[in-house]
Amino acid sequence: MTTMKHAHPFSDAAATSATETGGFFDKALGLLSSVKRRWSEETEIRQAVAELEQLDDRALRDIGLNRYDLEDSVRKHHEH
């Protein structure tokens, strides 16, 4: 007499599917986190540029900047 095995709802196939779903949510959460971090960085950069734009040309020269390169200078500094 042979014995039949019954498939359990959490068989290997179901476990694999759950793992893939968890992986999807982990990746989605990581993507959202990355977007939030980048958004925050962009906000900081825009605020810094706006503050520097309030300085006159002499004050900018004193700190080694010129008006035309403000955003590039802030972005370069922010990378480090």
C-alpha cells in the first residue's frame, strides 16, 4: 500500500512565492528610501544655493565663489 503525501499550503512553492514577495517589498522599500534621501539632498542643495545667492559679489569672491558657479560648487561640496 502506498501513502499519498498531501500538499501543505506552505509547501516549498508557497514559501518560494512568499520569499519573492518579501524580496519585492524589500526592493520597493529600498527604492522609496533612496528617493526620499535624494529628495532631501536636493532640498539641501537648493537651500544652500538660495542662501549663497543672497550674498553680494564681493562676499562671494571672499569665500572663493562666483555667482555663475554657485550650484556646481554646492553640488561638488555636497558630494564629499
